[in-house]
Amino acid sequence: MNNHQLPYKEQNLGKEPLTKEEILNILSKTENGVESIVSSKNRYAKALNCDIDELSVSEVIDLIQENPRILKSPILIDDKRLQVGYKEDDIRAFLPRSIRNVENSQARMRAAL
């Protein structure tokens, strides 16, 4: 985003926790619900010693608000899309089509050399 001078909002979840509405919005865009955004393998989630799959949606939201470090990162979201993690090709979907087209053309030209 910085390389293309695109505006975005970065949110430090330790200082500015997600609201319940923001968490619900994120969950509504996932393919696998809580599993898509919560890292059950990181040390923060393990320290909680609870089975997230056994919690209600309301309990999961409270848990995320109280323990934002259990979330996978980064989380990119706009009106239509959600991307969790550092997959560069998936993150590129957030770039305007015009920029993606130029980058694709440049890559094809380099490959042809």
C-alpha cells in the first residue's frame, strides 16, 4: 500500500481494540469463521487454555477484544474483501485493477527478456 501511495488505516489493536461490530464484520467476510482469523497455535492463544470451538460467538468476540494477540495478522479488509496473512498475491487484490494491470505487464516484459 505504501509503495503505491494508497490510503489505508492501520490499527494498533493493543491501543485501539476492535469493536464488536468490527469483529462481526470481519467474521462475516471469512470462509471458515473464527478459524480464519484466530491463530490457535500462537503462544497467546495457547496460554488461554480454552477450546475456542466450544465458545459462543459472543464469547469469542469478548475473547478477541480482551486478547487481540490471538488474531492472525495482518488483517486487511475493505467493503468487499478480507485478507488474513502475508500472501502477497492475495494482498494484491486490494490494489486497484489499473495498478495490477501495469505490474502484470511489467512482469511479462521482464519474463520475455
